[in-house]
Amino acid sequence: MTGEQDRVFEWNEVVRFRLPADWRPDVEEHEGHPVAAFHPPAPAGGTLRLVTDRVAPKDGPDGVTAVLREMALRFVRPDDQRASDRTVEPWGEEGVLAQAVMVTEEDGRTDAHYLWLVGAERAGMAAVAMFSYGLPAIMDGDESCAETLALLDKAIKSAEIL
């Protein structure tokens, strides 16, 4: 559970959030872009990854709102059969929260990915943070996995878009 022993993380001047102090931060590179990665202490498995973006609004009076909604709907991948448990809902007073679960198979390994997107208007732009917690599917449903997911859900829903 998040609390006094938390550590505050900030990424790309877009998002600030808290994780337990014993989570190890790292930076990975994917397709030439830096990605924040956070590793829970053993015996918990999996990796939380984070990317952020700022996107210009669409034309019109609801331009940023339209961009946020479009990004959220794309994030939950409505046409992808690997994704399930999709939700898009308001987040805070002016933001959006999108969530989905995806199961992938690669190189004979099956992984579960829990996805969150939180976004809000900042300085006339759509600012979003996209989190992915991936772990081997065999661990999905394990008690430690359930505790970690509850912790992450709370931390991400409490994040601050800067």
C-alpha cells in the first residue's frame, strides 16, 4: 500500500506519482525512445513501464477534450481481440482514465499486461501518461500479483498530470 515509505517519481515533466520506496527505477530504450521502468522487490514479478506524451488539440472549442477522448479510445484497443476489461471514464474534474488488460504471446511466452492511461489538459495541450504492468501470464492471479495490481491501480489513479 502506498504511504509514508513511498518515493515520488516524475517522468518527462508530464506526470508525478508515488510507489513504495523499494521499487527499483530504471530507464529502458524502446524504438529509440526512453521508457521509465519500475521493478517491484522480490518475490513480486513483472515490470511497470511508463511513457508520456503531449498532443496539440484538434480544431474547435473542445479540441483538447476531443484529443484526450480519441487517445483513450485508441488506448483500450477496441478492435484487438487480445484486449479485455476495457474502460474509459472521467478522471478527476477534467481528465480521462482508460484501462484495459491484454494477453500477448511472443517467442512461446504468454504475458499479461495491465494498461492505464491518465490524461488531462495542461497549458492548452493534451498531456497523457501511459502505464503498462507486464508479467508472465502464469503469475497472473497469484496473490502477490493481486496485491501489486491493487497498489498500482491506486498509485496511478492518484497520479498528478503536470
